[in-house]
Amino acid sequence: MLKRTVTAICLIALLIGLFALSYFVKHGNIFLDLFIWILLAGAMREMYFCMQQAGFKLFRVPLAVFLLTSYPVMYLMEHFTRQGFLGILISFSVSVFIALVIFTFADPERNTAKDLFATVFVAVYPGLLISLAWMLVQRYSAVYAIPFAIFLPVGADTFAYWFGSMIGGKKLCPSISPKKTVAGFVGGLFGGMLVAVVMFLLFEQFEPFPDAGYIPFTDATWKSALIYLAIGLVGALAGQLGDLAASRIKRALGVKDFGSIFPGHGGIMDRFDSIIAGIIVLLVFFTIIYGAQGMSVF
């Protein structure tokens, strides 16, 4: 417990420092972008070695190509054409094509179709999904969007743990995650909505960061409040499903944790599995609310 607590405090302090740089330093978002790239590299490395441990022979070159090209291609296309999403997809598509070429000319006795599919899987999860966090930084207020993406699933996880520990009861998915309960699942939904309410109060009512570039969802406060509650509910649901999916993957690969970089917490993917779901949920909602161009068009 001490290790988990100290690690959590260090991570929170690091995130606060990055948000401060993003808010107070001109072009400070580059520090968040770099942090996301480090997480991306670490997560892909963890999944690569977990796949290797399970007997798959992944192709290194396409994964390295995606890791090295996804950010610069995304940034350039977002800066010049406002098509950052397309930039990420182009980098991903090129990487998959390279994997197909390698598979085509590889020794069929050493590399199977399963190895190809495993390589593409790592390029998607965590590669493609984590790289979407850059779009939150580029198109929306980073001081608002990134904390929302992080604390929404974290709040859901925390309340799921509290409710599950206090109430117990029927298991949710015992074959996947024996400790999760239905009560914990409901508590997680409540926790996600509570985080959404806090974000609503902070940014639409009290406005502690007036220069952050945040744009209210609607002109009507009650409508914005309902949208926040919807985001909290869907985000908490997606985060818990993402956590279950990660547990299922670990069981399929025969590993307890994806890594050990965070003492007491496991690896990057062990801590960010539900956050990936939060990133996707926010991107969907924000695109619907603000349009494809993001907050900067208002």
C-alpha cells in the first residue's frame, strides 16, 4: 500500500507540473505531447514483450515506424490542414502495410498469420488508441481535456473499489476479474458522474483558468450540466469495460501485469487501460459538441 501511495503521489505531482507548463509557458503543450509519446513508447514496449512471452513473433519495424512517425505526421497535418486524425491514420496505415510486406516475404515456418495479427493488434492497442490523446491536446484546452480524460476513469475506478469493498455481493465477471462486483460497477458509474460534476463546476461555474481556452458546451447551463452527466456516465462505463478488456488480454497472454515500471501499480498499460477509454469517449463527445475543428473555431 505504501508503494502504491508514493507512486500515485509522484504521478499526480508530475501531471500537475505538466499542466502548469502547458498553462503558463508559451507552447507549453509540447511537454504534454512529449509525455504522451513516452507513455506510448512504454506501453507499446510492454505489450510487445507480453506478446513475445506468449509465443508471438512480432515484427519490430512496423511498430517502430508508427512510434517514430505518428506524432510528427499528426502535428504537421494538424498545423497546416487541421487533419491531425488523418495524419495518425496515415502513419498507422503505412505501418500495417509494412507489416504485410514483411509477412509476405518472411519464412512461413518462422512467421505465421498469428504473428502478423499480433503485430497489428499492438499497433492498435495501445499504439493507435493512446496516440489519440494528442488530438485532445491539439484541438481542445489541454488544461481541461487531459485532466478530464485522466480523472474520469480514475474516479470511476476509485468509487468502484470503495463500493465493491464496502458492499461486496455478486461478482461482475469472475472469469475475467474475480474481485470486481456488481456493486463496484454501479459505484464506478456514480464516481464517473461525480467527476463530471466537479469538472462542470470548475470550468463552467468557477472558471479557475480563464486563459485556458475552454469554451462552454452550450449557452444554457442546465443543458451543459446534462451533457456533463452523460459524459460521466458513458466515460465511467467505457473505462470499466476497458479495464475488463485489459484483464482479459492479460489472462489470454498469461501475465499478471503488463509491466513493472510503477511500483505497486504494475506497468503503463495497467494504469492507463481505462484512461484509453476515457480519451476515446471525450473525443467523440467533443467532436459532436464543438465540431471537427475543435475549440479554436469559436
